[in-house]
Amino acid sequence: MNPSRYTKLDDYRDSLGNVDWKAYGAARKASGEECSSCGAFMIFNSGKPQRCVQCADVENDRRLHHDELVRCPACRHTWKPDAEDWDGPGQNGAVCPACNRWFIFVIHPRYSYESPPMGVEE
């Protein structure tokens, strides 16, 4: 692991200890630590800007599965839809903010499970 590839938070603190989060985030994207499109953490950073697999898929014409973004099938514009605009899991309609085309996208819910700590009986 090359330590020079990782952005140090202390390099973005002012004399009072406040962090310039915008500059820090931009530096992490520029170094390849985060996806240059969606900001997802990159496990293997290259030391230069890169995109995660999901964002790289935006360029192809196949069906797009992305954790954050939807893509317009007409103009390829991507954006993060507002949660209050959703009808819930399943098919939802959207209007592209770039070309005003209406299309359907699908929301797939994710689940996680939480278990009590060991030795605790409920």
C-alpha cells in the first residue's frame, strides 16, 4: 500500500481545526479514493481519478443497476432522485431533468438484519 495515495484529513484543517470538507472530498476523488462520479469509496485506488463499476456502467447501453443514480434512457443523463418523489419499492415514473422525457425506473429494496449481542436473552 502506497501511503502517498491516501488523502490526509489534517492537510485540510485550518488553524482552528475546522475541516474544509468540500476540498477534502475533491482531493479524495482526484486521488482515486472515491468514485469521481458518485463518491463511493474505492477499495483499490489508482492515485488518479477513477469511477466505480456502477458509474462506469452508465456509459454502456445495458440496463443500469446503481445504488445512488438513475439514468435517462433517452439522453443518458444521470441524477439522484428525491426520496419524496418515489411511490415506494417497484416501478416508479420519472421525468429527466435534462430532456424532460418520462420513463419508468425500478426501486429494489435492500434488507439488513440485526441480532442481539451474545449472552443476552430477550
